[in-house]
Amino acid sequence: LEQETSNEVINFMKSVLAFGASTGQGGKNPKTDPTVRDALDRAANSIGKRFEKRPLVEAKVRKVVADVYFALRDPEQAVGHLERVHDLRRAHLGPDHPLTLIDANNLGTVYMNLKRFAEAEPLLTAVLA
């Protein structure tokens, strides 16, 4: 199952990166050539539908997407994906599963960085309990 999930994530990210090649744009024109951000935004909008019957794969894909948004220095975009990751894993793995607790910690830390302290406190408290 882990190998299958990893393959799903790899295939999804390949489709994200192939976006630029599939547009038929040549050269390096910043006005017409899509950026990684353009491809990521487009792909991020399809995650829910593409993986609606595979919630744990959706969670893993969203975690990767959140990591890329962080690399692009956009925690506001990342946080929505991390929220969904946490919700999915809590629902399908349970609140005490190690991955759910890691997600709670990650999400709480992001909330702290975004000065969303009221949202961070219950998540971080639950991790420590």
C-alpha cells in the first residue's frame, strides 16, 4: 500500500511539472511560459476530485503540495492543504496515530508562524498530551 501511495504521489507531481511542457509554449518568456507556481496552483485545485476515493493518498499528495508552497514562501497557501491533511488523517487513522500527531504539530507550528495563536494552541496542546 505504501508503494502504491508513493507511486500516486509521484504521478501527481509528474503531472504538475508536465503542465509547462503541455502548453506548447517554447522559450523562456515570463509572460507566456507557466511557472512552477502556475502549475502547482492548477494542480492543487484538482486534488480533492482526483483522489476523492483515496483519502490517505490525498493526504500525502496535499502534504507534498504544502511543502512546495512553503518552498515558494507562501505559507498562506500551504496552510489550507495542511488543514485538509490533518482532517483526513484524523478521520481515517485516528487522533492518536503518529502521522496525525505529526500533522497536528506541523499545522500548529504554521499557525504560530502566521500569528494564528488561538488555532495553534489546541493542536499543539493535543500533541503534548
